[in-house]
Amino acid sequence: MTTSILIVDDQPELLEMLELTLHTAGYSVLRATDGQEALNILGTEPVDMIIADIAMPRLNGYQLYERVRTNAAWVMVPFMFLTARALDSDVRYGKELGADDYLVKPVQPEDLLAAVRGRLRRRQEMVMVGASVRQVNVAQRLTVGAVEIDTGQHRVWLAGQEVLVSAREFALLECLARQPNHVVPPQQLLRVTHGLETDAQEAGSLLRPLVRSLRRKLGYAVGEMGCIENVRGVGYRLSPSPVLPSEADDE
């Protein structure tokens, strides 16, 4: 079955160039001129990867990414930004969101194809690993304090109330729950959540937005670590006894 890639950009000439490059490499290509059109396509067509610009009308690339990552049907689809925004702050922000890659225009065709092949290969590896884990741990439940996780159904509860989390948030919480009260280094967590290898500093910067989002979804206010404790310079741990708000220090 041909791999299908959705390209999203409001510049017709760039869409044509990208389509030609990808089609020549053997990929099936779908085109959208903004984020809203992309969502319409995702609702009707199977897509194996998304390559999107950031500055677009109606729904920009950041907004499209957020919509994709909160939909269970699309959450594992690799998402790559291809944009003219080349400032370091833009690149960091794109990576901190959790995008699988961030390429700056203009991009050489060979560089684009290398990034596409790498992300698709990584996705397939994660799918295979996930399938083997599910075969071993079907319907296994993990309980740490008030947090309960069903690894077979990918569901989370806090004090009996179900919490809706993204795939990466679930992966982070499950990794911590398998080692309760044990501090897990950021590099190990990033391998689980993003499939990336990097140093501790970059791993920490990529994890922080994910940890903040997960804490908010678990009901903790800004400034509260709750049950996901940060041990400075070491990593994170899931505690059965959440830190009191007055003792919290959000990271």
C-alpha cells in the first residue's frame, strides 16, 4: 500500500514542488492550502504523514498540530513543520510542541526526503514495539496512589475520574507509573514520548511542556507539581502522595 503524505501550505507553487518531489519518490500526495482544509481531508482520507507550513489563513500550522494531536485517530501520524520561520526561538517552540521535525525553507529535495523516510521509519518501529508490548500487557492496570492506568485501553483515571490525555502524555505517565517513586531521567522519558535521542538539557526542554500539560489535565493548578514530581537536575517521578500546593515548584 502506497504511503500517503498530506502537504499543507498556502503557496501553490510550493505545493506543486513538494508534490512532485514526493510523488517522484513513490509517495501518494494529498494537498491542502490551510489548516482547516487539512482537517477536512484528515476526516475523509487515510494519511501516513503531515508536512505543514506555520503561517496560513483560517487555521495556522500550530493550531493544526494541536488539533491533530488531540484526536486519537491521528495522534500517531508523524507531523513535520516546513516553514520560513528560521529564528532559533521559532525552531525551539516548534520542537517543544512535540513536532516530529522542523525544516526551514528553502529545503533541498534530498534533505526533505531524508527527513520523511526517517520519520516514517521511526513511526513503523514504534508501531511494531507498541504491538508487541500490547500482546504482553493486554488490559494490564497500573495503580500509583490516586492514579490508575489501563495500558491495554490507553485510559487514565485520577481518583476514579477518567482523564483524557494525548498519546505522548499517556506514554510519559505509563513510563513513570512502571517505576513509582523512582526518578526517571529525562533522556529515558524522551525516548518513550518522542522517540528521540538527545542530551539531558534538550530532553528537559522538550519534556517540560508535556509535563505541564499532563499536570493540568490531572487537575493540578499552575505552580503545583502534584503527583508528577520534578527532581532538579535528575528527572521526574510519579509519587503516590502528591506534593501539597504550598510545597510545589512547577517545572
